[in-house]
Amino acid sequence: MNDQTGNKGKTLSVISYMTLMGALIAYVLNQAKKNSLVSFHIRQSIGLQLFGFIISYILKYMLNFSWYVVVAIFVLLFLIGLNGAIHGEYKKIPVVGGLFQKWFKNIG
């Protein structure tokens, strides 16, 4: 991967973490010339965002956890994924990142 392709891959990878709209934008822009780094982070981002919605519902409304705990967990996982994108690394989100790659293997 040359430097220009690497920088574009990092940029789109970071964009993918900026809400579901960012993931959609990164997906569309990645279709012309597939970049495996971008595809990896799109899958991580979509999985993380869906995981965040589901876990926040379960912890907040079913188990009565404090909202701060839910936000702290999501922010920590988000920062781990974003850090990997910024550095151009294939860094999976702990515990669930491998599942995201498996479940969303056709995305990206």
C-alpha cells in the first residue's frame, strides 16, 4: 500500500467511526477502490454502534445500571477502535471485535 492509499485508508477508517452516517459514507467511498483497512474498520464501527444500542438498552432498562457505566463502556470501546483507525492498524475491539468481523464479513 503506497503512502497516498494508506492516508486515504486511514481517513476513511476514521470517518467510519463518526456515527452510522460516517460508516455509510466510508462504505460508499470505499466501493470504487476497495481498501481492506477501511473495510475492517467499517465492520468494527457498525458492530460497535449496534452493540452500543443493544447493550445500553439491556444495561439501562433491564438491569438498571447507571447511565454513566453504559456511556463509559461505549466510549472506551469507541476510543480503542478509533485509535486503531488513526494509526492504520487492524486492531479489533476487545471481546466483540472478532464477532463483528465474522457477522459483517460481507460489508466493506
